[in-house]
Amino acid sequence: MSMPSYSKNKIVLVRYPFSDLSSSKVRPAVIVNAPHASQDVLIVPLTSKTTSLLSGEFVLAEWKSAGLNVETSVKRGIFTIHQKLIIKSVGSLSSRDADALDRSLREWLGLQ
């Protein structure tokens, strides 16, 4: 059975397991990897917390058109997950927000 492929800047709902694996919660995230053969994807978490942001975190300028229900921020962090943890795709980042995320990723990874 083939898994659907998810493209860069796609916003998805992800089942995040709790650290003790006792349960999970569903949260939005954005795909940040280029296409590849693996069923693992790299994601950056999104949050409705829009205050006290860390360096590189930012409020999405076009969160509503991206398919999100509330004002949303990009949260500092990069995670690798298996595609099976993705529940569904809800939208895509605008080019403006995608450019801002690219700048943040370069800053976080020291690639500037």
C-alpha cells in the first residue's frame, strides 16, 4: 500500500504522541522537506500561542487562507515523523509565509 506524498509548505494535522507514549494529541504542522523516497517527513509545529515568541518564531500572515481556524504561529522545532501520523492536509503556506519559514529554518540551523 503506498502512502500519500506531502509536499513542502503543506499544512497537515499530525497525531503527536505524548513523551511517555500514553496518549496523543492532534496539532497542526507544516512540512519542510523536499520530496524524497522515505515515508518519513520533516515538520515544524504550529501553535495558537502567538505571544512571547522565540527568535525565528512568527505569526503566520495568512493563516486563514492556509486552512487554519485561529491565528497561528510557527514554533521553533524540527521533527521527523512517519507519514502514518498525518491525519490530513488542511492547506498550504502562502509564498510570503513560506519565505519567512525558510529564513527561520536557516537561522535555527545556522545556515545564514
